[in-house]
Amino acid sequence: MIQGAELQTIALQASQEELFTHVLNDAALGSSIYINIALAGLSLLFFAFLGRNVEDPRGQLIIVSVMMVSAVSVASYTGLASGLTISILEMPEGHAMAGETTQLAGGAEYEGTISLWGRYLTWALSTPFILLALGLIAGSNVTKIFTAIVFDIGIMITGLAAALTTSAHLMRWFWYAISCTFFLVVVYILLVEWPEDAKAAGTADIFNTLKLLTVILWFGYTIWWALGNEGVAVISSVGVTSWGYSAFDVVAKYGFSFLVINYVINNIDTVSGGTTYGATSDAIPADD
């Protein structure tokens, strides 16, 4: 007869409370999340302070766009910290983490590895604002901006599908391939279409800096996924994988946003669309 003390309870699904406690007590994982909540919140306040005197409507739109990146990050990282957007997923046969179990800080053991799938929601809601700011700085048209944003959202949604698919190992990489294909469309717009627009708009210098920063770091995210615990698991530690994404976020989001706001403040005449920019109509309201 097997003694109760010798049994390991492997439950089907971890509760949010257990995941919250685990994040709180795992030094690497927890710090990668809580430090970013603080950075996102502080950067949001700092950016609001920097842009407080900008009155040009187009300049304000660009600043608000990048401020929304920090705002989304506060909410999304809080979702990760609370356990709301974290799950333990049992990887399919053929995956490097197949058959692995995860022991949480509370002592319970679960089949599978931790997936921080809430990050994909973060990126799906924050990266469109990065592209909106870039498109506006480049002086691009609505069609190109819309195209970049739509394919960008496609990157994140198919990336989420790659992370959550447990039916077959090959399907995870098929989703990843689709996501990379969408990514190449965005890269084409950033490297080919928008630089020409930026030349015409007189913003080529800052745009070239921002485009390289964005493209290089976004390639970094893509490669990191492949290497991390959701990909081939060369980096199997959830905490290290999470810190990699968080480090990318610090530069790709907050560093990027500072460069944008600083440029707008000091070059308002270049980015200005006039005092009527954003108006829904050129008509003058009739007197009552």
C-alpha cells in the first residue's frame, strides 16, 4: 500500500491564487513582472509631465500614442502578476518540455510548464500604438498605417495561438511561421515604405533611428520565443525567458517612447499638422 506522504498530487489546473503566490515567491519570474509594472507606471507619469506643454494636435496625438504603450503595460503586467493571464500548459509530444512538471511555490505540482500568455495580449494592444506613432512621424497615409497595424495585430494573435496550442508540436511551429510571415509585412513597411515618406516629411533622421530600434528588437522577441521554454527550450527557465522579454520591453517600449516624445517636443514645427488637425469637418458651425 502506498503511503499518503509518498504521493505527489498532480492537479489538472492551477488556481489564480496559486499562480499569484508562485509569481510573488519566484525571484526571477516575479522581479521580471513587478519591476516592469513599476517602470511602466513611472514612465507613464514621466511622459505625461514631458508632454504637458505640447498644444499642437498632431504632436499631442503622437505623444498620447506612445503613452498608451506604458498604460497598456501597467494593466497587462498586473494581469500576469495576479495570475489572471498565466497558465500551466502540458506540452505536446515532441516538444522539449513534454512530460515536464511544474512545482509551484505553494508546494503543489502540475503537469506542464508555465506559459505567460498574457504577454501576447500586451503586445496586441501596445505595439499598434508604437506603429501609429511611427507612421505619424513618417508622415505616412492612413492606408499604410492601417495595413501595418492590422498585420501587427495578426503577429500577436497567431503568436498567442502558437503559445497555447497543445494538440500537436508541429502546429505550434505552423502558427509561429504564420506569425513570422505577418511580421515580415510589417518589416517591409518599416524598412521600405515609411522611410520614403519620412524623407518627404523631413523626419528621416529620427525615423531611421526609431525604425532600426524597432526592427532589431522585434526580431529579438521573435528569436527569443524560439529559444525559450515555449519554443525549442534552449532556455528552459520560465524566469529567464520572462526576463528576456521584459528587457526587450524596457528598450522597445519605454526607451522608444522617450525618444519619440523628446523629438516631438523639440521639433513641433516639423510634426505639426496645424491647429485643425484631427477635426472631423472643415465646416464652420452655423449661428443659432
